[in-house]
Amino acid sequence: MKNLVSKFFKDESGATAIEYGLIAALIAVVIIVAVTALGDQLSTTFDNIEAGLADGNSAAPS
């Protein structure tokens, strides 16, 4: 029984899995913050492209 308890406390594989989970969560948070910060700017850029394409289509001869 003492040997089993000793093995249990020396086993670190669960700690490694938790560390990988925390790293993945941190990366996800960074991605979400970056997308949120750039979202408005990217939306404005696509709106400008859309307006430019619409102007080009209306000026083209039919």
C-alpha cells in the first residue's frame, strides 16, 4: 500500500496534461483578443473594398 501511494505522488503525467491545457487556453485567449482588436479595422477595410467594387461596376459600360 505504501508503495502504491509513493508511486501516486511521484507520477507527474497529470500535471503535464494540465500544463498543456493551460498553454492551449492562453493561446486561445490571445487569438480572441487579437481578432477582437483587429475586427473593426478589418471590417472597415472590407467595406472600403466593397464600395470600390460597387463604384467600378456602376461605371462599367453595359
